[in-house]
Amino acid sequence: MAKAAKTAIKKDPKLAAEAKNYTKVIKAVRSPKTGAYTFKEQTIHKDKVKDFFASK
């Protein structure tokens, strides 16, 4: 399914331009119970990256 989505983006330049505005972000979050780290992962608009890392 992801392969078809990539193909659709390559064929339509308008979709390709919009896709470049999104970024995949990953933040390590420590569990209060065990102390182990888990990872919070999202794809968000590039203008909201600082807000993502500022939030807890």
C-alpha cells in the first residue's frame, strides 16, 4: 500500500510539493513506572516541529 502512495506522489507534482512540508519526528520519552525509554513518533507539518519537542 505504501508503494502505491509513493507512486501517486511522483506522478502529481502538486502532491509532491505538499509532501515536502511534512517531517517525521521521533522523541524519546522516559516511562515513570519502569524508567525505560519509549519512542513517540509522528509525521507533522514542518512548522510545528518545535511545538512537538516542547510538549511533554
